[in-house]
Amino acid sequence: MKEQEAREVILTVKAATRTDRLPDDTVLFWEEMLRPLNAEHATRAAAKGVATWTRFPSWAEFKQAYLLERKLSQPAEIFESPKTRGTPEWVKRWAAARFLHGSFQKAQDMRPFPEQDGHTDPQASRMPAAEWAQEATAVSDSDVWKQVRSL
């Protein structure tokens, strides 16, 4: 942030909180602390903060308002649940091998899937990618969720 922008932020807060005079060392401190910050976020923090501050805020109070403005300016992360994007194919293969094997007249297969690496015994042989793929096409999202809920 430029020196002039920092002064404007300080003047905004000072005027809104009806602070008559700030000590020179306070102004210098604020200017130095404001300089590395984003001017747009700092200006918005000052504008919103003056609605609740009844006195000139501490640096910690201002910085908290600044960090909130910075966070609010970032795009929101949208969580996509398995119910909205569908169950991954490997999970359907897993459900078929572990729980629905009888409906395919096959024995239960407990080999770990490659997607489970880091959560299973690294020495165990892995399930080949194509194994249980045909059976997985007959497994619905609802079938998988029924099995998961029963665990």
C-alpha cells in the first residue's frame, strides 16, 4: 500500500471514531503496519469497522477486520458431496467386491484397491484396475450408500 493510501485509512478510522488527535508515534506505527497490506482490503476493513468502533481501534482490532475482509474477498470453496457428483467407479467396485459379491455369485475379495494406498498394508497385493469393473456397472449409488451406512 502506498503512503497516501495508508494515511487515508488512518484518517477514515480517525474521523469515524471522532478521535481528535493521534500521537505522532501512533500514526507512524499505523503507517508502517499498513504499508505491506492490500489497500483495497484495508479500506474496506476501515469502512466496515467504523460502524462498530466507538474509539480508535487497537492494531489487533484493525488487523482482525483486515484479515476478515481479505478472507471474504477470496472465492468461496464449494464442497461437492458424493451425492451430487456421483459415486466414484472404484467405490462401486469396492462395494461389489466387499459386500455385494454374493449377488454376482463370486467370493468376497478383500484385496486393497490402489485408491486406498496409504491406508492399507503396503505389502498386500493390490486389486487390478479392471477387476470387478463389470460388476460395478450394476451397482447404483444407492446400493453403495446402503452398504456404507450399515458399517
